[in-house]
Amino acid sequence: MISLVIPTYNEGAVIEQTLRRAAAALRAAHEEFELIVVDDSSADGTAEIAESLGREFPVRVLRRPGRLGLATAVLDGWATARGDLLAVMDADLQHPPEILRPLAEALRQPDTDMALASRYTPGGGMTGWSWIRRFISWGATHLASSVLPLTLADVSDPLSGMFALRRSVLDGVQLNPLGYKILLEVLAKGRYRKFTEVSYIFEPRGHGSSKLGPRQYLEYLMHLARLARSTRQLAAWVRYGSVGLSGAVVNIVGVYFLAEGFGWKLLAALPLAIQLALLNNFIWNESLTFRKVPAADEPRKGLFTRLLRYEVICFSGALLNAGVTLILADHGLRAALAAAGGVLTGGFWNFLLNVPAIWRVWGASRPRPA
């Protein structure tokens, strides 16, 4: 049986349609199911409307005092669930309930532990979003993948609010979410081997307004920091940052000796200095940062292949580094100072855009539970 939790707060205008469509989708998947509405003291009769539908299909309501948050609502709902499969979706119809059918069908495959609805796989997307909203969504998703690259290296939509999993994924796991992104907590701590992503179109809100505000955004950042620490990725970040610092020193010192010590033209000294820095970083990441990181399910690629992938991923940052260095030198800065400016610019570029891809060079996937 699949137990679907639907957190609500003032969703009276749409809750009946949401429940009817969810029930129809699960019936179409030939699933025995229960619908659990977790309501945070809605003043518009959301809980009462949901309870009135109990004569038509299996729905029950868990009432909570005040607004206690989406993530804890999901946990409270799962705590009362009877199914061997657990699921969650929003009540506002931005998550099309019809996607429940492929999610449930995916979990009936013997080797799949989780099924995630994704906006960012082929066939997925968002309807009616401005470019600003799309950029904010991309930024939040990329930030999560950069802060938790071992957990989220292969997840296209780690902030999805619609997903399903086997109950066994949470056996013996202590979840302690903060804010509203419960999937991050499950991905970081759950006991799973394989997940499947199902494409969907994120629909415009049919009624009401977004519950997100400054507090929720702050809680999101705090949640990422907490997960980085609890999954020991913060320690890996310290090692990675230390390696990056050593590479910066190699780059700057290399430019200084080649350009100012041996009289090379800067255009000739830069490629060699940058390449030495890249090799320094690769060797130390290979032997220090990722030495004890679990590899992905497939065998780790050979050393030369990893080096080539690393060079390709870092090429844009290296090119930016060289360009900024040459511009600064052309404006009168000494070669070493210009190189320092180029290193900072290229390093920031790699951090901003390339961290998840760089960490995947070593086949880094989420830490496997004992």
C-alpha cells in the first residue's frame, strides 16, 4: 500500500480536486492507498472538506496546532502511515497528481528504492515562470548540489516536493529537517541504493499565494549547512578548499618565477603555470580529498581518464584566469599580482558553476550507509 501525505495550510479552494485526482491516479496504478492530509490549523475549512470525502475514498486528516512547517508535517504524516510505500506532494496542484501513477509504478520495480518527480529531466519544466523565478530556482538547486555534491551529484531536482520511497529507506534513520525541503534530508540520510526520476511540468498555482518568505530562505541555508556537517561533507570541503589554496600558490609562484625570474613573456608563462596548478590540485584531490570517498556504482575510471575529465571541466575557469591575468598585467600590475587576480576570478567561476561536475570526476556519489 502507498501512503500519500499532503501537507496543507488554507488550501480549501483546491483540496477536494487535489484528493480526487490523487485517488484517481493511484487507482489507475492499481495501488491500494491512503491519503493523509496534515493540516496546520487552516482557517478556511481545509480539514473539514478533506474529512467529508472519507466516504468516497480512504482519506484521513491529522490536525496540528498552529503553523509548524511543511517538513515536520510530512514526518508526522509518515509516522501514522500504514503503507510500505511513502509519498508526499503539495496540495495546491502545482504538482500534478497524475504523476503519482508513474512514481508508484517505478517503486514496484525490485531495484528501485526512491522515485523523484523532476522538473529538470527531459520532458520536465515549469509553466508560466518568469526568467527571474527560473534563475532563483536554478540558483537554489545549484547551491544545494555544490554544498552537498556527494549527496546530490546525480540528482537533477533535489528540491522537488513530490516523491515516493520505500519505507525501508527510513528504517533506523533519524530525520531532523529544517524548513520545507524534506527531500534534502531524505537524500542525505536515507538508506537507498537506486532512485528513479520521473519528469513532470510544474503547474501554475491554481489558488492562494506562495508560503515562502525570508524565513524559509534562511532556514534553507541553515539546513544545507547542517546537512554538510552531519554527512561529513563539510570536512571534505575543508580538504578541497585547502587543495585549491595550494593550487593558487603554485599558479602565482609559477607566474612569478617564469615571468619575472626567467624573463618569459606572460603569454608563454601563463599556460604552464596554470597547468602546473591544475596538476597540483588533481594529484592532491586524488590522494587526499577523495581518497576515502565511496565510488559510484560503476567502477571508477582510470587515472588518465579522470585527469582528462578534470582538465575539460576546469578549462573555462582556466581560460577566465588567463584572460583576467593578461588584462590586469596590461593595466600595469606586476605579473604575480595580476596572476593573483586571475586565480581569484577563475576559482570563483569554478566554485559558482563547476563544483558538482568536478567532484563527479572521482565517481563521488552519496555516502553509502553502513
